[in-house]
Amino acid sequence: DAGVIQSPRHEVTEMGQEVTLRCKPISGHDYLFWYRQTMMRGLELLIYFNNNVPIDDSGMPEDRFSAKMPNASFSTLKIQPSEPRDSAVYFCASSLLPGLDGTGELFFGEGSRLTVL
Amino acid sequence: AQTVTQSQPEMSVQEAETVTLSCTYDTSESDYYLFWYKQPPSRQMILVIRQEAYKQQNATENRFSVNFQKAAKSFSLKISDSQLGDAAMYFCAWTSNTGNQFYFGTGTSLTVIP
């Protein structure tokens, strides 16, 4: 498997614009997580899905953020409108329930670096 | 609530020497998994080592080993024969046996001195 695939790798946009980040999890994984990483706040869990259903979105900072998982192989994180404080690296990660493959490991994508000017 | 604490924001080690990174966690669960992830400047998060809480034997992966003290809720990472490529941010992480929550520490930045 190619691993977790995220796009774009880098995004530079202007304040007020809509940003859409994309993620393809590892095939067969039933959990998908979106994290945000900044120097100030470290790794923050934004939302996670189980079998395409959002389970916990309490980490989503505000209504400007939304995430969807229309099928098992695709998820999006959308920011509308974007603000400079949204600048961060956004990671998508997927995992398989511990015991099914025995690892419980979280597999990360390479991240999407977002800069909002 | 589960928490993961890394009390060392920065550490340094001489090349070929040994360094230990500390991690403590808090949970009321008895069955869980612990991980150390490495994040080099490329920012890719890479699994270094994992430990199942029900196993008493400490996990080992080549030059990396852990000291897992379940009663003390401590999970330290030892890197032996440190190499320049070990320089990175290291994150300690916890997940339950349901795998539906991962808690990360704030990270330890490791510098390897030639």
C-alpha cells in the first residue's frame, strides 16, 4: 500500500479564501484522524471518523472548519473562510482497530502545510 | 481524561552516546498501547517503537528500547549509539485498546552533536 496520501503538500492562500485539504487513508483502515500541528499548540486532534462516520469533532476550532468522509477511501478538511491563524501543518492519519492487525499504530500522511496570508 | 506528559522540551546527546527521553501518562484503563514517534525536519511522522500494556517485557527495535513501568505510568525511550539521523522531534503517544483515541505528548526535540 502507498500509505496515507495527502494533498496538497503546500498551500498558500489569502485570508478569506476557501481551503480544501484531501486525504486518502490506507485501504482497510477503519479510523481516520485529522490533526493540526503548530509550534505553539503542538499536535491537536481536530476530528476523527470511524467507518466514515464522524465520532468526535470537539477539536474543530470553530464553524469555519468542516470535515467529511464520503467513503472509506477519501476525506476532506475544509476551512472557509481561512484566517492567518489557521496557518499550520495539517496531518491526516489512519489506523486499524487494535487486535485486528495487532498494532494499533497510527499511520500518518506527509502533511499539508497551509499558509494563510 | 487521558494525558501524556513529556517533561523534556529539548535534549542533546553526543554522537555514539546513549540518551533517554522521558514520558509519563495518566489513564484509568488497564489495556492500552504506547508509542514513540519520530518527526525529522521532513515533518513525516515515523513510528519508532510500540508497547502493549499487557506485555511486561520491554519492547526493543535495534538501537531503540523502552523502559515501561506500568505501575508508575512511565514509558521512556532509550536511544543507544546515537546517530546524526536520530536528530528529530520525538513524540510519546497513548491509545486505548479500542484505538479510537490517540493522545500525544508535547514532544522532545533531540539534537545529536557530532
